Amino acid sequence: MKKIILVSASPRKNGNSEVIVDTLASKLSNAEITVFKIREKKINPCIACAACQGKDSPKCVQKDDISSLLSEMDTCDAIVLAAPIYFHQINAQAKMLLDRLFCFRNIENPSMSNTSKWGKKAVIVCPFWGGPEDVYKSYAEQTAKGFYFMGAKDTKGLVFGKLDEPGSILNSLGFMEKASDLAQWLTE
């Protein structure tokens, strides 16, 4: 059974990123799922202390809600980060999570990582209101590649545009089909 982590970076209850995560969770009945909603958690920003560097496993000296998630991320098979686009980038909540993944980087290892499991899948799904879809898709794909340090071999970036209200992704053309395709890919 695949172990998959779904992270919603939406600051709003029932926001489009949260709907993406909840929809995927319902479609992944044949996997062990961890749902992590950032708006419900206490997460500190990376303080660039570098105390995590040179370690054999990813650990951060800060004690907050991301601490337990880091060990799950180390051993998972896949991770999905649903993060809205604000001002042409993922929102601050998602960026704060990504910065904390610095503990997976270890320049002393040939792979530059201290992850215990390689070959993971990683996806960043970005809902947005308006803007250049092709630019946002490229941005999401490039950002997903940053999951390499936590052992991701296969990455994807998906975007859904013209979402002007919380939950409006449910009316987005093709969303449910893409969510089903993504769920299948994650469990392959």
C-alpha cells in the first residue's frame, strides 16, 4: 500500500487548495493517506540556523507541527502540495513549508540528500484566479522539482485557473478527471 501525503496550503477553510486535497483523499482509498492542512497547524519559518545540516536523517531543531511531518515525508511514496498562486508565486504558507525541507539537503552525501527513501513522486497543484496559465504551469513544474532533495524522482506541476471563489474548482472543467488521473498516477 502506497503512503501518500496531501498538503493543503490554503489559508481559507474550503479554499480551492483544500478542496483539491480533500478530493484526492477521497479518490485514494487504496493508499495510506496523511492529510496536512497548514491553516490548522503551527509552522515556524526556517531560521537558517543550519543545525539540520550534516545529519544522517532529516530533522529540524524547531519544535512545531512540521516536525512530525518531516519523518513521514522521509518515508512516504508520494507527496502532493496544493498551493494557490498569489502574485505569480505559491503563497507564503506553501513557501514556508518548502523552506523547511532544507533539512533534507546534505551536501556531504553524493546525492546531496539525506532521505532514507528515493523514487518518490511529488506534485504541486496550483489553483489561481487570473494570470498566464502557461507561466504558472511552468512555475509549478519547476517548483515541484525541488522535491528532489526529499527523494522525489517523478514530479508534476498542475494548474487550474479562473477560480474566483473558494471551492469553485469543483466547477472547473476537467478537474474531477484530472484528480482521478492524478490519484491513479500516485498509486502506480
